[in-house]
Amino acid sequence: MKSVFFFDSMLTPKIITIVYWLLLVAVLISGLSTMFAGYQPNILAGLAMIVGGAIGARIWCELMIVLFKINENLQKMANKSDVEKN
């Protein structure tokens, strides 16, 4: 718990996983409502929304995770250079 309070480890990557699953649920609900709700249900548009939304949510979450991985690797490099100097 100390590592979270002093920002030694990142909490956001764990939260991004939860956000990803929430986005998938939202995409599924939106796609299904497009398929079967309203006066003019559109099955192809709903399927496209589900597939495109799932891919888009995955890409967005992966980009967020990449930012944190870059930070993690930079910290490792900085710690390694500090050890080599001493």
C-alpha cells in the first residue's frame, strides 16, 4: 500500500482494465439497441458498431497502457544508471 501512496507503483493501469470492460459493455448495449430498437432497426449498423467499438476501445486502452509502460521502463533505466554511478 505504501508504494501506491508514494507513487512508486501506478494504480491507473489496473483501473484501465476495468474501464475497458465497462467500455465493452457500453458498446454491446449500444450495438444491440441499434440493432433492435426504434422504428428502423438496423442490424448491419449495430454489428458494425459492436465490432468497431470493441476494436476502438481496445486500441484506446492499449495506448493508455503503453504510456504507463514507457514510464515504467524509464524508471528502470534511471534506477539502473543510478546504481552504475555508485
